[in-house]
Amino acid sequence: MKKNNVILLISFLVLLIVAVILFFTRYEIKKIEDDGKSKLSIEQKKSTLNVLRDFAVQDTAAVDKIFLVDKENNEILLERQNKDTWTVNEKYTARKDLMDILLETISRIDVASPVPKAKQDYVLRDLAANGIKCEIYQDDKLKKVYYIGGVTQNNTGTYMLIENSAAVFEVFLPGFTGYLTTRYNTNLKEWRSRKAFLYDPDDIAEIEIKYPQNADQSFRIKNLGLNDYTIEKIPSGKPVNDFDTIEVKMLISRFKNVGFEYLLPSDEQASKLDSLNGLQPVSIFRVTDNEQKTRELKCYRRPNFKQLMDDNANPYPYDIHRLYGVINDEVVVMQYRTIDPLSVKLQDIKQNSEA
């Protein structure tokens, strides 16, 4: 009997201690003055977390860095290089269309409503398991951090939570119907620009165009500014004086927007690059900008995989629509209609036919 009483007493003491702890975690005793007399008052503690709902960063012109990471540790680091150019993961040029969409979202995002209390726990668990973290920097200083979750039940909003906030919100983009998670893309392959060359003509200092199988048609253009150019033969360096300035200017302008069709899959890159390195390129394009940064594209013929036939029903020796390109040791597939405007030979820009 005494043993049972001891057990009951211990249990009571444990429950009492737990109750006291719970009480003082939720309430506090304050001393207040009432009509000149001091009294003790029991008040509920305020939450240490504020309810934060200001997701938008309206001045995107000052945003110079955005970091995205998902729960599988896929990381995207976007850094501004100039007004219109961003890099992704310090190595590649970011796609301008995706960058514009993300910046628009960051600047115009708005709150539709708080998530009902009944759903808060579920949404928080989903954010913890599947959410994407977004860090936004202005002038290299962290401006805002929030987490992007899934779509709301009515498919018109997205669950989001600002770091250190006590509440999750349903967020939307005015004038847009749909959820926003895909705009915070963490797929590097999707972020990478599909541009072989992307230059403002005024930013180009030099262009080299080489034809290994037709060396006497290779040349180098130097842009001196104000429509002033020099041209020299490659590899001799012998100057070319009788060239058409308008043709040269038009050629330089064509490097403003040169895209490729797609990047070869990762598991095919090494073997294809190894095989191409053993072949002679059809053409080599090298552009140097005013900061002396150089970008090179080597072009190689592609097999006639589809067995396209000529007018005599004979298969072409090579693909007549597409060719391989190598940019920074990565293999891409390009179309001839993209490369042909760049494939100018020395004889094409000389004012007489003798090259």
C-alpha cells in the first residue's frame, strides 16, 4: 500500500512540474501599477515570431544576386553581370527569358490570404519536405529569405513562408492564374542559356573566323570603334586593305544573338567530345569582347542519321540540316541556318574577288 502511495506521489510531482513548466512557457507574471498600488498580473506571452507577409522586392534593378536551393540540394546561384546579363552557378550565362520571369515574380508577388489554422501544420510539413528556399540580395546584402511550397487547393495560388515568420500565406501574382513554384526553378539545365554568342556589337573587340580545310579564307577582324575596322589574314597576319566596311559591320552584328538547338545529354558528352577532338572542324568562330574575354565555337559535320537523300536518291554524306558545335568543351547541336550567316569567307568581304 505504501509503495502505491509513493508511486502516486511521484506521478503527481512529475505532473505538477510539467504543468508549471508549461505555464511559464505560455504565461508570465508581471508587476503592474493600479491606482498607486502594485499588483501582480498573469499575462500570456507574445510569440517570439512575427507574422511577416511582405514577400515582394520591388526594386529589382538593385537585385544583384538570387540563390535558390531545394530539398535535394539542387542549387542555383544567379548573379548580375550587367543590366541584362546574369550568370548561373558562376559558370554559364543564364537564360534571359527565365530571368525576366523570376524578377517579375519577385517584384509583383502579393498575398491572397493567410493559410487557415487547420491547414497550417500540413502546409508547414510540406514546405519542410519539398519547399524551395529563395534568398534575394541587393548590393550584395541579404534582403529577403522565403520558402516556396506547392499549389493551393483552388490551383490559383502558392503556399509561401517568409523566414522567421509565424504564419504561412497563400501567395499569387496579380493578373496571372496558376502557381508560382516553377518560376523558382532549381534545374541547372533549364537555367542555362541556349546561346552560342550573345554580344552587343559595340562590346566586340575582335572576331576570328577560321576554316581549317580552306585556310586562305580565314581572317581576323579588329573593331576599333566608330565604324573603323582592320582585317588581317590568318595565320600570316598580313593586312587586308580592300574590304567592304558595310559587309564587315553586318557580320559583326550577326553575333548579337546566335543560339544552339540543344545541349547533348550528360552521359553522351565525354564520348562525343573525345571523338570530335580527333576530327578537323569545318569552321571555328572566336569572339573577344572589350574586357578581353574570349568565347569559341568549333563546328563539326554531323552524320546523316536520318539517311536524307539527294535528288538522285543518294544519301547525303552528312546531315544537311544540323551540325555539332563545341563550346567550352561541351557539345551542342546547331542548325546550319544559324551558322550559315556567320560563315563568311574572306572573299565575301573583299571589294575584289582576289583573296
